[in-house]
Amino acid sequence: MSRNRAEIIAGALVLAVAAAFLAYGARFVDLGGAGSDAYTLSASFRSAEGISVGTDVRLAGVRVGTVTALELDPATFRARADFLLDPSVEIPDDSQVAISSEGLLGGNFVEILPGGSPFNYAAGDEVLDTQGAVSLISLLMKYVSGTEN
């Protein structure tokens, strides 16, 4: 009986620690997405290397959305990304969307570079001014080989 009691106490302790860890983690992760009022924009990239569904969308370094879909457009052979944005953030309709890197060893994210237009994108619009991912390997190969193209 003593052994069973020790096992039950140990199991309960493990479950309590796991629940505390999940509660702590849930404070820092947005499990509900950007909210029900969020709106979707899309963009087409020559290369979407390094991003996937769930990748952050940032404006001035602040997370304002999430990539919700990433697929190949068979007609243009470009990667089409859809992203959900916080409803409090209005994006001017002359803004650029680029795939940026957090650093040499960091991951990629979608960066919004705002324009100066007085008009904003509406839900469902497509951002036409985009810049795809730059491959570090390609840049290094160009440097080593001495070519510029």
C-alpha cells in the first residue's frame, strides 16, 4: 500500500508541474490567433524560403500578425502567402512586404515596410510590392566565385 501511495503522489506532482508549465507558456503564446476582428491580406513572392504557416508578420519589429496559408500559384510559379493582421493596424496601400531574416542564425519573418499613402489596404487585398527571401548560400557562392549575377 505504501508503494502505491508513493506512486500516486509522484504522479500527481508530475501532473501539477506539467499544468504549471502549460499555464506559464500560455501567457506568452497567442493560442487564439489574432482575434475574430483580424483581417487577411495576401502577397506573392518569388521565393518564400524560410517562412511557413505560423510565421510572424512584423511591422517595425513588433508582431502584428501571422502567416495563415502558404501555397504555390501554378499559373505564375510564385509562392502566395496569406496573413492575418491585428485589426488595430492599418497598412497603407503603397506598403512593401518582404521576407526578412532575424540574423545569420535566426529564422525568417514577414516584414511590412509601410508606405505613406493616405489610403489603406482592405481585408482580402493583395500586396503587390513584395521582396522574396534572399538565400545566404547563393550570396556566399557569388562571393566565392566572384560573379555578380
